[in-house]
Amino acid sequence: MVATVTRCAFVVPGEPVPKPRQTQADRWKQRAPVVRYRQFADLLRLYAGRHQWREVEGMRYSLAVRFVLPFPKTASARRRDTDAGSPHLVKPDTSNLLKAVEDALFLHDQAIWSVTAQKYYDDGRGPRTEITIEWEEL
């Protein structure tokens, strides 16, 4: 039996935001990290919807995400030139960034069987999150 693989790829502009640890109080408190995360999650859902992607039960998903993060404000122009597009090896953690994407786009993220995530410094095209989702029927 040949499975049909479908792909949806889209780019979300703006700085990627990691998922923070939340408490019960975050339901009504307006802590800055939680507000930023919720805005980022809303933006992810908006761009996913614009590309006609939505999770369908009974599918298995493969997720590939490329996070492009900005340089710190204190980075010199020389460092920005030499490190543009290179791997980003400091905070935020790749796993926390990935968790933000999974929780925003998947109600049942146990259906994700394959994940690839990378984070890089800005390459001159601005901070963004590049997402590719592939799925096939079970």
C-alpha cells in the first residue's frame, strides 16, 4: 500500500518565543513572558491557517522547524557579519522553542512521530520561524 504524503510549509515572521513554565496564576496574571508566548502562538496559528493547515485526527505527522533568532543588541557589526546564518548555541533552548510550536499547532501532539529543529542567527532576512509539516494517513 502506497501512502500519500502531504506537505505544508510556511514562514512566520518575527522573533521566535520559547514556551515558558506556567502556573495556575498565569490564567489571570499578565506576566511578560507568558503574554509574549501567547502572542507568538496566536501568530503561528494565524499563518498556519493562511496556508490551509489544520490538524486532522488519524494522521501521523513529521515536523521540521528552523528558528532564526536575532543577534543580541550588544553584538558588534563585525560579529553580525561573521556569525550571520551560523548556528545559535545560547538561550533560548531549542526544546522550549519547539514546544511552543507543537503546542500552538497541535491539539494532539502525540501524533508527531518525527521532529527536526534547528536554530540559527539572523542571516540578514530578519528573525522568523520556518515550519514544514508532512503527514500521511494511518
